[in-house]
Amino acid sequence: MPSGFQPIRGEETNTANSSGSKDSQLPFQQPFQEGLEDAGSRITPTLILSVLTAVLGSLQFGYNIGVINAPQTIIEQSYNATWMERQGKEEPMPIDPGTLTTLWSLSVAIFSIGGMISSFMVGIVSEWLGRKRAMIVNNGLAFVGGALMGLAEVGKSYEMMILGRFFIGAFSGFASGLVPMYVGEISPTNLRGALGTLHQLAIVTGILIAQVFGLQSILGTETLWPLLMGLTVVPSALQLLLFPFCPESPRYLYIIRNKESKAKESLKRLTGCADVSAALTEMKEEKRRMDLERKVSILELFRSRLYRQPLLIAVVLQLSQQLSGINAIFYYSTAIFSKAGVETPVYATIGAGAINTAFTVISLFLVERAGRRTLHMLGLAGMFVCAVLMTLALALLEKVPSISYLSMVAIFGFVAFFEIGPGPIPWFIVAELFSQGPRPAAMAVAGFANWTCNFIIGMSFQSIADQCGPYVFLIFAVLLLVFLVFTYLKVPETRGRTFDQIAATFRRTPSLLDREIKPYTELDELSPEAHE
């Protein structure tokens, strides 16, 4: 029996028996825990290779979030030198502070603009090219972006730097949707959460690598910073070398492309089993129901009541990640530690990155035990407390200098709690909330919401911080409290449940999991009467 693809046993597919028996349940209603216990925990070399190859894109995503922080002063000096050289005067005027701030803010924020645009196209591209091929083609954006950034100093052009950040942002936008989608579709049900967390682990590892390489003792110098920016092409090259050995998503091959033989071959490689009939039967049932549905577009997601609640949850979870304040910490961490009185803020920033990575690993082991909803709530609650403590520490810093240690503890705690819940959970839970049909469109909408908030925080945090002073994190504290209440009231637990069981949570019928009812299809909800 194939590992983890939620088997459907032949003796349980008969729905004609009396209510209350196992056989009375629909095929997609059975949890089949017995089968999972026997085969579901099996991890194969092909599965691991495929997941690790995919998350190389996530590693680049994180690298380009963190790489811009440490060399800020050096890059600004390069911008100023270029500005003065272009004047062609013996005594050129330096760039004015306002223009320099604008150029730097654009260099940071245009990364998010690229991500916003590409994330909205994830659904179209993933359906057209397939999950694996889309990630392969996406590396072209990384090569273009890395080359532009790496050659910006030689070309004496801050425009090249800004344009390179745009291309690498577009790459990251595609990766933020394609990687969780691919990993979620190839992972066994009982390992979907743990393997899904690897996306976030790769992101924070990339951030940490960028912070370490950005030290002045390594690549954060006037001569080597272009190399620091251009190193982003290395994971792309490695991914291109490894992807030929990885299979395409079997769910995509069979359910979307109707290529049964290729789907079987992919399943055999991923599960290490010669007999994949049970897994294929489960996908056949999902395809049968998908064939009764209209193709789900982004517009349909918003129009249909069937998708309204899971879409709301998906978007709000993405907002809870970005509006938690975590990107404010990483974009401006060095400046925050300086204001907190830390003498060597760059090392404190690296310390925060190390904690970031360590607690993502902890989340990896907890997510299939404690559950997604519980970890997300725990993370939000802990971040709320740390945001309040951070505000108190920054407000009292001038009167009580020793309280700077409290601000450091609060920042480290803030980062740790983020990686317990709000960091990894939103990325892969979106893929869990939707069935195969609406999943690409839902990933596009959720990704667009994530990147839009990322852009807003990147552009506005510094000015808001200047206006609010030490009380800026109270804004995030209020938002964290709102997200905590929302999660408690609205977000279902998805641990150990198939895509169909999760989707049944949002249907108007009382319970598709525990009672015999008339077979339900999403066509019922997509009729004109279902729209308001």
C-alpha cells in the first residue's frame, strides 16, 4: 500500500449499506487510520530529494529578504558615488538625504512589488506548465535578478540594482506559491504539515545565511557587496541540476492533465511501492468530483459562498504573518537594536536569525503533534506579549539604560513565537484548505495578500516608527490580538485530515465525515442561486 496518500480500501467503497457502518460512508469520508499507521509514515529518498530541491527556491526567497539589511550603509554610499559621478563636475553635489532615502526604500520595497505581481500569476502558470516545470522556468528570473544586482556596481547604476531586486522579487513571488503547492501535493497526509514547514525553514535559513555573509568580515565590504547580492544564483543552478531527478506532482498529472500512466510512475517513485492502486483510487474519486465542477477562477473564489469562508481564513492567516511586525524586525533589525542600546547590533541581528531558524526546526516536530491551529494561536499570543514588552523597554530606555536587555529578550522571543506558528503555518495551510480545483487560484490570492502587506510594511514602517517612536509596536500588538481572536473563532484544525475532509468543514451540510448523506459536489454551490 502506498505511503500516506490516504488509501481507499475496496471493502469500504460500498455506500449502499446501512447508516452507521463503515461501509455506509463515502470513499472520501474515510480517514483510514489503519492504513496510515502501516504505510503513511514512510519517507523515501525520492520524496526527500523532491522536497529539498523544491525548497531551494524558498531558500533564495529568504536570502533576498535578509541580504539587503547589513550592507545598507555601503550600498547607500555606492548610490551617492554614482549620483556624484553622473554630474560630471569637478565639485559634484552629494545626493540629498530625501532622495537617498527614496532610492533605498525603493530598493527594499520593489522586491515586494515583483512578488505581488508574480504571486497573482501562480495559479495560471502552475496549471499551464505544471508545478515542477514552473519552478524550473522560474529560475530564469533569479538568474536575471542576480546578474543585475551583482553587476550594478561595475555598471555604476543604482537602476540595475533596483531592477534586479524587482526580478528577484518576482522569482520569490512565484516560489512562495509554487513550493508549498508542490510539497503539499507530493507529501503523505500524515507528514504534510512537517514537510510543509520545510518551506518556512528554508526561508529563515536563507535569511540567516544572508546575515552571516553580510558581515564586514565576510562579504559586507565596499568591494565584495556585489558578490553578496549575486550569490542568489547559486541555489538556482543547484535546483536546475536536481529537478530532472524529481517527479512531477502525481495529483497534477492525473487530476489536471488526465495522464494516468505518468501519475502512476510518479506515485511509485514517491512512495517506493509497486502497487499504487489505492492512492490512484483516491485521486480518481477527487477527479470524478472535480469533473462535475466548473473550473474555479479567482473571480469564482470571491463569488461562491462555498469558497468564501476558507478564502477569508487563508487571506487573514497571511495577514497575520505580515502584519505581525516580523518583517519590520528583519528589514530594520540593525537600526532597532542600535536604538535599544546594543553596541554591536549586527551580531544581535544574526542572533535573532539563529533563533528564527532554531524555532522553525522545533515547529517542524510540533506541527503534526500539537496541530496547526494550536501552534498558530500559541505563536500569536506569545508575539503579543513580546510586542508589549518591547514597547515598554524602548519607552523606558533613556531612563533605565539596563532595560535594553529586556528589549533584546523581547525581540528574540518575538521571533521565536513567530516561527512556532505565524511563520510556517499560513504558507501550507492555504493548500490544505482547498481541494485540487480551487487550490491554484486560492494560492494566488493568498500570496498576493501576503506580498501586498509585505510591501506596505517595507514602505511605511520607518515613517510610522518616526511618528510613533517607541510605541510603534503597540500597533502590531493590537493586530496580533485581533488575529488571535479570529483564529480561535474561525480557523479549523487540519492536522491528519485529507483535503476532502477539510473541504467538507466549510460545506453547508452539518457533517460529511460522520453521517451518510446524499453525495455532494461543488456544482451545487456554484449555481447562480449560491451567489449573493
